[in-house]
Amino acid sequence: MTAPNHEPAGGHHRPSSLSGQNLLVMQQVTGFLSNDFAIEDEHGQVLAQGRTLGSAASRFFGGSRRLEILGLDGTVLLEVQDPRTFGRDRYRVTGPAGEPIAEIVQRIAFFRTSVQISVVDGTVLRLDGSLSGFSFSLMAGDSAVATVDRQWAGLGKALMGRSRYAVSLDPAMPEVVRHAVIGSVIALDLIRDKAERNN
């Protein structure tokens, strides 16, 4: 594990209901203009929920998109922001008070999606694998801090527009990197979804 083990400048990053969970299952309910989902543990217990913010009209016309990740008590744990930009896609992961956690930049590369994730503590992550198939690792140097695999959710759920994927997390990563990784995986799913809609 190569990520530096210290908290971000500006204060301590509080543990949340996602802390200490080294396997998360994202059960997504994707509508035409929303990307709502539940985050479950390996036993199917819901730990947190995600909901799309902003007006439907704004999202339809390519405006900014925001997703809140909420604990079961309604507390905001993270926010993933997809601001309207020209050129390369940029996403932000912020904390409950709007404090920066990570920035995700999609870079131009031949025949593949290249992404760099800059965490506020100085950790830099890159994507290794297939974004279109949603089977990849997030690497810090030569070490994988997270591995993402699409899981078949069953025919009935697939017909309802649902997808499911598992995120395996390195237990040694600092809390701020863990939250950056979780938010980045959600942002990468938005990038994948946007690319499919444009094809």
C-alpha cells in the first residue's frame, strides 16, 4: 500500500457507516435522468444510499449533476459532483461540509478511458482495466487499493434498469482515501453511463 497514511489538511476526516467495510456492493437503480443506488455489505445489509440531486431539466440539457451519499440516519457522508465542463470531464468528491476529498479527471487516450484521481492528502490513483465492462482496479503506484467487478443482478432486476457491482477495498488505506475511492467509483460509473448514452 503506497498511499500516505495521514489525514487531509483542514481537519480530521470522520469515520462513517462505510468505515471498516472492505467489500461494498453497489445496487444501482438507474433511471433516465437519475443514478440512485444502495450501498450494501457482503450480506446484503444496506449501509448507505445514493440519490441524484438537481432538477431533471438541468440534467436533461447536460447541466451539472450531483449525487449525495447518505447514511441510514440521513446524514450526508459524501457528495459526487459532475459539473458542466467543456473538454475533459472533471468530477469532484466532497465531504459532508463541502470539504474537498478528491478530483477525478478523464484524460484523452486512444481506444481506452484514462482517468487520474487526485486525493486531497496527495495520493494519486489511476484506473487499470475496463471501464466499459466495469471490471478494473484503482492503483496507487503498483498497489491496488480497490478492485471493482460487475455482478449479475438477475434477469428481473436487469429488466428494471438495475445493475450491481462489488468494490473490494484495501483495509490499510487511510479513511480519506477510502472515501475518495468510493466516490470515485461512483463517478466512474457516471462516466461509463454518459459514454454509453453518447454511443
